[in-house]
Amino acid sequence: MHTCRTGQTNGVIQEPGEKSTYWKVPFEWTGSHSLSNEAAPADTSWVMAEDDQRFVRVVAEVLAQSPDASDVANVSAMGALKAARHLINAVPDWGFSHKGAWWQLLVIHDEAAGFVLPVTYDNCARDGLDEATIFHMGVVPIHRGRGLGRLLLRQVTRTLVDHGVWRIYCDTAPNNDPMIHLFQTEGWTQLPPHEQPI
């Protein structure tokens, strides 16, 4: 299978010589999958994340209660706010690109409730089309359990499909049952679990 995912790191701060791994459950979306055309609720809107002063705080709130091992390690090592800045600023170091309008906050009644950070892989086009990944996405803890993750996933998928990608890749922690269920019920193809370094 063609992929540009080999050699990616997670930007986790480690002591010299320290090595550990963790498992991820990967999913993919290709042109053979179908997109939902269901409209978002009227009380929701999308704003450009990088132009919004709430952006780093929202990412920090999500990271602080993430089940993902790399998020847990970064928050433990740096604190949530610094881990959020580290995550946001590390995108080009990991071989990814994005357009400013792609990174969005989900806003409900003027309150930021979640974010999506789609990116494409640098130097990884096939037939002139980019391969993409959902670099990160999440719902602010107080807004979880309301189906907002589904809105985020549909929005980020639509953004990348409109860009013309041939494939979207995303993975999640094996203990993140809500996210696994979300990808499964949105029709993404589940791939074999893989182990990667922290």
C-alpha cells in the first residue's frame, strides 16, 4: 500500500536515550467512501483557528484530557498550554503542510467547542493529488457526549476532499472507544493496528 506515513514522529519530549512505543488504531478514507451531506445544526459555526485568540486554549483543553499516549506524555512533560503550542508549531517539522483556512474551530453560541487540524504530506502526491491526514481534532471536555466529534470529522473530511486529496489517513488510541466508534460509523476503513515510537 502506498503511504507517506513512515518515519513520522510525534514530537514528544523525551530524556536522551529514552525509548518507548505505543499502539495506534489507523483508519483511511479514499474516493471510494461516501460523504455525508447532512447540514450542521443552526447554532454551530466554523471560524479560522489561527486567527482566533481561543485557538491555543481550546487545543490545550483537549490535550489535557486526551487518552492518546503522546498527548499524555507531552502534557505531563510540558503542561497543557505549552504542549498545545508545541503541537501547533511542530507541523512543518513533521513534513506536513496546510492552508490557513483549513484549521477551524467549531463554535456553538460564540463558545469554542472543538477544533480540526487537517494537513497534507509534503512531497507525497500521487497523480497530482495530495495524501492527507487529520493531524489532530478534538472536542472540549465539557462539550463531549453531544455528537460534536461527528461534526468535526465530517467538516475536516469535507475540507480535504474539496482540496482534492486522494487519501486521508488518521489514527487514534486503542483506548479511545468513542473515536474508534465514530470512524467506524462514518464509514472509514479500519486498518491493522500498528506500534509507533513516542
